[in-house]
Amino acid sequence: MVLLACAGHVALNGAVQSKTIAGREVVNVSDISNHLGMKMRWVERGERISLANQWTRIDIGSKERHILINNVRISLGRPVLAYRNQLYIDTLDWHFTLLPVITPQQFKPSKPGPIRTIVIDPGHGGKDPGAVNKQMGLQEKSLTFDVSKRIQQHLTRAGFRVVLTRENDTFIALEDRTVIANRHKADLFLSIHFNSHADGSAQGVETFAFTLINHPSTARSSTVKSDRLHAQANRHDPWNALLGYHIQNRLIRGLSERDRGLKRARFTVLRDIRCPAALIELGFVSHPETARKLKNANYRNQLAQNVAQGVIDYSARIQAIR
Ligand SMILES: [Zn+2]
């Protein structure tokens, strides 16, 4: 009954029965296939399944902590379970990650209103430069501001009202960024960042949605006590997943960057927000080739265009729910 408590306003879908196997609440992938009317094929018996219909393809592999939806890597809270020649997915992952991406219609009662105001949060600023590549003269705080301004232009042109959490190079505490978004009555919130890693070979783009209740974030494999707490952001679980999917989808299709996936984290800027939200890591300043590209305004504009297009796709999916 944990799920009902978490789901709150969302009616559970009775068509796919949850089972307890090895102490885990899971659903059988073949039941998912029947429920969604997707054709199921064993790519490797007992190990790897592909589900497909004319619009969607889902690839699921035993023990993996991610699946592919239309070739977009989607992180799961718990690994796929193999049991007696069947594959099982965690019930929360099924209900709050797969289902909203594939048929958001199922969440109609909690559907957000039309998107009017979008708040974009350029990460870091002022005394906090964020990630730095000295050699290439790159600072994350300047990149996030540049790309946020460009996203603003694209989305304004598409008819949205777009506000930034900072309009110059100033420091804003993480908690204050959500306060600003809530004050502007944001219908959607995007926090823009760039990555860095001591290992210069790390590369690619990733999008974060707030972690589901009772699940560990992607960076960890087991839960801690605080993972059981309900946050403001969890009211939007299905919509956070749908938004994150569409942004990551555009980023990997529009750019030839490595797909690091839609991931989960309990970031402060995602936690207390009163609307669907995503945090986007648009590449590693520490990767030589990426750093070279980030110096180029055309490339930064491509990044912005793809983020904006992801938002437009998401907005269209919401509007299509009747
Ligand atoms: Zn950052």
C-alpha cells in the first residue's frame, strides 16, 4: 500500500498487477506489454526484451538500472529483476516513469494547466563560477547565462512568458531560486548547468527529474532514511518524467552528444518547486572537444534550440490530453 500513499491524487491502474518478489514490489514486463498493446519480443531469452508498437519502442535488460524508450536512456530507481524466465520492473518505476512517458492520458486528473510562464534558472553566478576550464577560458556561470538567454528567446518566440532567476552575474542561493520561480507562478521550471569531471574523457548530456519517494537517486544504489520523505516536487512525479524525457530526447536527437540519460536526483532547486521541473546538464567543460564546441555561439544556440523544442514537445503532449 506504499504506492497508494505516494500516488495520492493519482488513481492506480488496475490492469497491471503488482507482485511481491524477493521483497520487491514489481510488475511483469509481459503484463505491461498486454496493457499497453505493445508487441513483446525476447531479444535474448530470459535476459532482454523489446516492446514495440507503431509509435514507441522500449528496450529492457535484466539487472540494468535503466531502460531505453525510443532509444532515450531512462534511469530507473531499481534494477530490472529477472525471475523464473520473466523480467520485472519496479512498480514505482512502471507507474511514475514509464506510464507517464508512454500514455500521459492515464494521469488526466492531475494534468497541469496550460503552460504560460516558464522560469529558467541559469546555474551559479557571482562568487560561484561553477565548473571551470581555465585553459579554454570557460566558466559554467557564463555558459548557463548565455544558453538560458537563448532558450528564453526561442520560447518567447513560441508564445511563452519567460523569466530568468538572474539577469546578471550575481550569486543566488539555491533555495532562493525556487522562491523566485514560485513567486512568478511558474508553470514550468528549468535549471541550466554544465558538468565537469576530473577524468577529461567524461562527456554527454543528461537531464534530471526529482527522485520518486522511496527510491534512491541515480548516483546511489540504496535508499537512506530521508528518501522516504515527501517533497513538494513529488506532486508532479508523472509530469517531471514526461518533461525530462522530452528534453533529453531532443538533446540526443538534435546533437550528436552521448546520451547520459534522464536521471534522478533530489536537487534543492527541484525539491520545493510548485510546478513540473527539470535540471539539465548540457555537457562537460572538462571534455576537450566539448569545450571547443562551447566556445562557438552557433553550438550554444543549438543547445538552446533543442531544450526549447523539448519544452514545446512536452507542452503539446499536455495539451493533447482531453
Ligand atoms: Zn552546475
